[in-house]
Amino acid sequence: MAIIINLDVMLAKRKLRSKELASYIGITEQNLSLLKSGKVRGIRFSTLEKICERLACQPGDILEWREGGAETDGAVDELADT
């Protein structure tokens, strides 16, 4: 099973920079980068809510499931929203 993160696509569609989104959400750019690359094991609903709020989209616009993909061995837990 593979979960694909389409956050870069949504940022491009909305002509928004990662730095602006990270600031709006209240997380570091580094944590947002880890999320965009799929190197996290989870995401807080509050973080997902803020992303969807700012990008005016649904969670399904950002997250996609594809059969047959391998999980990332180097994944890390999402850091707390700071």
C-alpha cells in the first residue's frame, strides 16, 4: 500500500509557496518538506485541517492511495505543531 502526497500539486494550483503555507499552519518549513515528501508516518488532523483551509481543498485532493506501493522505510513521525 502506498499513500501519495499531492501537496506540491495543490500548492502549484493555488500559486502558494511552501514557506507561506508552513507559516499559516504553524509548523516549520522543514516539517512541511518532510510531509510533502511522504517521510512522515502520520499527520495531525489539526494540521490537515489547516492545510485544507488555506488551500481551499479536501483531504482527498492532497492524499491518494495507490495499490502496490512500498512503504517508506525512512519515515519519521510528524513533529508536534509548534
